[in-house]
Amino acid sequence: MCGIVGGLGLASKEFVNQNYLKLNRRGPDSQNVIHLTNGLSFGAARLAMTDPNPRSNQPMVDPESGDLIVFNGEIYNYKEIRTKLEKSGLVFRTQSDTEVLLKAISKDFLEGCKDLEGMFAFAHFNLATGTLTLSRDFLGKKPLYYMKSIEGIFFSSELKLLASF
């Protein structure tokens, strides 16, 4: 099950630092955070499903593009998407669906998302454009809550973390 939390703005670092460990029960295999100088903060609690190695921990950064992702869920057809991306010349470091999702979105956001089959919620930051994208599967099987305030935009897979902030 995994849990994600993050924000972009003045209070994002505080919000993530206060909350990422509260997601431990959703992802006992690892808990990590990333804080960028632009005010972006991502946190994740990971339940290792497709690649139990630490190389697949989140937040995940794509070494080629510099893009970041936190992801909750499962992409059922990630192996097929990976094969397609490998044929286009992309190289993978892990066996995880998270890396496949990250590279698919980084390569071409709309094309990368239209082929997804699964239940998911994610936050993706495109370093080149400075764009933060929050997304979830069409049915909302994996929750993704967000709030916007004067101090920034904040998101989490648990509503109570936003409500308490």
C-alpha cells in the first residue's frame, strides 16, 4: 500500500518533515524525503511490491531528466510499458513499476499516462518545466488529497495529514 506526502511552497519542508513518518504503517519498508531548493518537498513510505531492493525506494529521481516522483499503487502493465520504453532507447536501473512510471511520464506525459492500467496516485515534478503534476487513477482506488493555501500546495494519500496541518 505505500503512502505519499509532499508540497510546493514556503511550508512544504515543514509539512513533509512533520508527516512522512506518520505513513509508516502504509509503507514499512522505507521512509524517505527529498527537499529541493525551489520549495518542493516529497516524502514517501514504501511497501516494496515489485522490486524489494533499496534502489527502488521513493521519492525516486530520474538520473537523466532530474524529474522526481512519489507513487502509491500498482501499475499492472508496467512490464509491457517498460519493454516499449526500452525499444525507444531508455535504460532502467530497477525492476520497479515506479521507475517505469517515472520514465514514461518524463518522456511524454500524455502518452505516458494513457497506457496505464492499475490503481495509482502519484506526484511528479518535471525539473525542466518546473511543473508539479498530481494524478490518480480514473476510479480513485488510491486516494490523493490536496489543499492550496497562501503558503503553497500540499498533498497526501491521507486526508488527516492535511487536516491537521
